[in-house]
Amino acid sequence: MRALATLVVFSVSLCSGCNRYEFFSLAGYEQASFQNEADILFVVDNSASMYDEASALGLNFNTFVQRLVDPQEGTGVSTEGLGDAVDNYVLYTTQRGRFIDYQLAITTTSADPREDCDGDGDVLEPGEAGTLTGTPAVINEENTDDVAAAFTKSILCDTTTWPGECTGTQTENCIPYDPYYECGDDPGGQVSWDYLDCVCGAGWEPREAGSGNEEGLESALLALCRASEDPPAVCFDHTGSQFTEAEVGTNAGFIRPDANIIVVVVTDEGDNSRVMAQGEDDPTPYLELFDEFEIDITFAVIGPNYDPVDHSFDCNSGGGTSWGTRRYQIAAEATGGFFSSIEACTAADGSCAGDDASFCAPSDFSVHLQNLGDLLNSLLNQFPLDSIPDPDTIIVYVDDVRIERSACVENCEIDSEGEPIYGDGWTYETGENSVYFHGTKVPDYNADVRIYYRPVSDLPRSLPF
């Protein structure tokens, strides 16, 4: 997020030669950096171990779309007639922070093309080396009537590697048939071959397993390189790069000018991308490569359940490494995203150490997708500060009008997620060092937002007055 940092100097001339003190910092923002466009790239592990998690992602995707359409759940946008159209226009012009113009794309963690029958390695399947899967490859509300359905089809039919069908006594690591399923019915949380045949259409066949060498960061980089009209030099010359001029624009239409880019990695493995040696857990080399695009990129990761404090895994059925998982955790933290566990322990004692999967199951993807929706909504009302402020000195203006600090609603009423409900205005969140806007005070997309504060680090020992 681009901040135009300047200093407002408070000077007092009590005597000749008195010092000048930097009293207030000004964080001025180009509001174009906080517009409502979000381009979301899913980097999905398509190795053979991921079909359960891919099922959970596809079947719960409506949760994500609903979170964007109606972040308050229950005060959503109705489209019944002219009256609703008028109400929606009023809502849009008075609370524009609620509306996100998003588009979706999917690639995989397979950063190299699969070798062909001759062993030349020149066959590039959709999803490999940063290419996109599905039709349409870029999903938005302009090219499909049902975003969730289009995404589900791309994930289940064009991205995921499925095991064989359940036959005879085989009931595990296979996909069952459901003779009672009728096309269009709710699958009830269970993916069957009958459901896949319905979603994917006639002539559909499962795709082959992707690479067992999962390179999520490299794949995300290549996807952005392919989407850029003028890719930065790092696309061509970073370690192990196979990107060429011929591939420029092969993901055209995905990256829009000044949009927020969200990279969502879904994997049961850690990252093994080529720029860093195995065993290295610091993703800074890749974060520096992404910085060359000069766009805002946030990482959200649903990955192995690794605790960096006690250096232990729970439910590590994919065999993820600690250093590979830490790459994702650090990337998410450094870019203001989140990291969630892809598996959950179902053992009575709550312990599922190591790679014993007998008491493990895919975690609740509806929660992951809800968190992703919340992350996107927060991009529209969160303004990070460059320095740590003295909170009592913060003064906020939007279009030269001073905005007052929010107060808790009705004695700090708590919402369903345990968060306080605020009235119109702004609040300062210490943990994120950000100013948040609330209610009707969420700035318009072309507003001039100025936040004045005195930074704690620059406080003089004694003031000149």
C-alpha cells in the first residue's frame, strides 16, 4: 500500500538558536491504492494427497462469495425489483466499502511442465508453470452468472487429482458412486463420481497427478509474470527461471492496474521453491522478487499444522517440512495475510503428533474461506501507519473533513465472532499498527485520507514549551 510520507514540523522560537522538533508525522495515502478491486490467485497443490482438501475447498466456496457480497450476514443485497435497485444504489453510494470488485484465477504448485512421452519435458498442462486452469481462466461476475459454481468446476474438474473409484471392498482412498444423486442436487458434503460427472460434464476425465515437488511461491511468481504486460526483469533472470518472452501475456486479464493481489496457497506440504536451498525457512528472497511488480501482494495460506514455538506438527499427513511450512507462515505474516491449518485433529485427547493420520481430517474450509472474505473486506478500510504512534495524538481527515474516533456501540456490544461493534468513525489497532474505518465513515475510493500522529520513536526527551 503506497504511503506518501512527509513530516509536519512543529517549531517554536522561544529563543535564538532553539531546536526544531518533528512533532507530528503525516501518513498521506493515494486512495487509488485502497480501491475496491481485488485479484485473487489460488495456488492449489495438485499432488495425489490433496483430493480431500480440494473437495472441501470446492464444496465450501459459496461461503467466500457470500462473505464478499454480504460481510454483515443478514443485511445482504436483494435484487427483487426496482425498489431494491434504488435501495442498492443508495447503499452503494453511502457504504461503498462493502462492495468488492473481485476476480479469481487458479494455478497449481507444479512449477515445471510434465515430461511428455518422449521425455522432452515440453508439454505444458493447464496449471503448470504458473498457467491458469479452467474455463474461463479468469473468473468474475462479468463472464459468469455463478462465480462459486465456475470456481468449483475449475477446482474439481480441471485442477484436482482424484484417486480411482471405490470398488468391491475398497472404501478408503477412493471416490464412491452415489446412485441416488441427481444432477443439480446438493452433494451433502460428499464428492461422488456421479456428482463429478454432473459438475464436469460429458467426456470428463480426472487429470493426472501434479508434481510432488511443490513450489507454491515459484508458481505464484510465474503466474504474475504471465499476467503482466511488461514483466519485471526478475521474471526472466531469477534462479532457475524458465520464463521467456514468448510467455508474456499468457495470463492476460488477471492483473488489473492498482488492484490488491491476494495469493491463496492451499497445500498439505511446505514450499520447496527453487530460489532458496532446501532447509532455508526465510522467504525474503521471494518477497523481494514480488516487490519488483510494484503492486500490493498479500499471502493467505492454508497449509500444514506446524507450531513454530514447540517445533511440532499435528496431522502432517502430507509430510510437510518445518522449514518449508515456515516459508509460508512468514510470507503471510510479512504481507498482512493469514496462515491456517489445512488439517484438524479429531482425537479425544487433542493430540495428533507427526504424520499419523488416523485421527485427522480436513479442517473446516468454510472458516478458512470466511477468513479470506474478511481479509479482502479489511483491505478497504485498513490504513497501516509507517511509525508507531502515540494513540492519543492521532487525528484523521477524509477529504479535509475531520473524522472522529469511533465509540463502541451500546457499551461495547460484541458480535458473533467476539469482536466489539463500533459506530461510525475510526479506531486504532495496536497489534496491526493500523487505523480502521467503520460504518458510513469508510472512505470513498477516490477520497483523500490524511492521518496525523506523533510517532513514539521520535519523541524528544523534553518538549520546547
